[in-house]
Amino acid sequence: MIKDQILAHRRFMTDALRGEVDFSRTDQNRGVPAPKMQKPHDPRARLIRLAGPEEWAGQIGRIDLAAAIGGRKSRRHFSSQGLKLAELSFLLWATQGVRKVLGRGTALRNVPSAGSRHSFETYLFIGNVEGVPPGLYRFLPFENQLVHIRDIEEMGQVLGQAAYGQKFVGTAAVTFAWACIPYRTEWRYGLTAHRVMLLDAGHVCQNLYLACEAIDAGTCAIGAYDQQAMDELIGLDGEDEFTLYLAPVGKRAATGEQ
């Protein structure tokens, strides 16, 4: 699937350089209604309210931006200490928090996205967050809530196996898994969407790196995982929605702690 998409994009870009692509044929320009900005959820599912900026502001450490950028690094060793719910709320705000709904299926968030399309859904494998039972959740940015999807037996081990045996993925307090719904961006940009969606994923994860520095935590961006296994673990069809990026997060391990 990925290979086919790359080849299709290469052909598209070749045609674009030749002036053979008609951008007026996108669904947006054809008058097709914009796709929803957030997937619906089971109304019977358990919801967990997250803290808003006015609540977590006093619980999040302040750090100079230059220090955050200079200290940012990929961290693969985490302590056994969990995250506070306020800290997780802050990380979600930093990576996909909504500032303003613009209408027509677009919204301004705390990360840039081409055309404000924001193709991602944020899934969370939560293992050690204060007040949150372990399991798989999805972030609902417009309600600032978590929705429980299901419990996963031996979740840390299963998650590590799906990440090609990278065991540290399963030792994190929470592992972010961003899934892409391509049509959200294709609706506006056609096949050029596939390029900008990858750029958008980098914006999201970089915000996570910097936000982690403010709570004495660390993360490590991961693109190496078994696509089918990860999609199945989350419950995605692998076509209209598929896993794109992973990032385990945990408190930094003390010097010498593995």
C-alpha cells in the first residue's frame, strides 16, 4: 500500500511539473461537503475529562524555549514514575489542541497543518497515568476528553512486538499513536495531500518533544513498526485510516537507570 502511494505521488508530481494536473477537480472545488474534523465515538464508551490550560498551567514547569530546543533529544529509557493527568492534558493540548473552529471542516490548532485540515487522530496506549485505567484510548480534541476504546491484555508486550521488538515502547507511561485519515486533506489537495500530511506529522511530533522537556519527560519518534499489526492493534482498516507515527512518553530515567 505504502509503495503504491509513493509511486502514485511520484507520477502525480511529474504530471504537475508538466502542467497536466487539474486542481479544480478536487472534492472541495466540486462542492463536496468537507469531511468531519473528528471521528465519532461510541456514546456508551467511558469518557475521561482532561484538564484545560487554566487548570494545568500551575502544574506544568516553565522552561525557556531555547533550553527546550537545546535539550531536546530522543529518549528511550523511562523511570517507573507515571504521568499526572494534568501533564498528559498538556501534551495533548500541545500536539492537537484546538484554538478555534473555522467552519467548513477546518480548525486552528496548536500545530500547523496544510489548509488547517489536520488529518490525524491521536490514539493513546496508556499504561501509567494518574487516574486513568490502563488501556487504549482516543483523544477527542473538540471536547478535551479521552474516550476508552478497549483494554489490551499484556499491552506493553504486545505493543513492543508490533514495534518490531522495540521493548522500550511498552515501558512508557503512555505511547502516542497518530493515525492518518487521508481524505481529510485529499478533499482539498487531491494527491498532493500525501506530501503535506507527512510534513504535518513532523510538526505534531516536534511539539511533543518540546512539551516533554517542560515536564521532565522524554519521547522518541518511531516510524519502524509492523504496519498491519499496529493497525489491527488500534482497530484501523489500514486504508481509509492507518497508523503513521508512534511516540512513547515517560518520565526521564535517572542517570544509570535503564
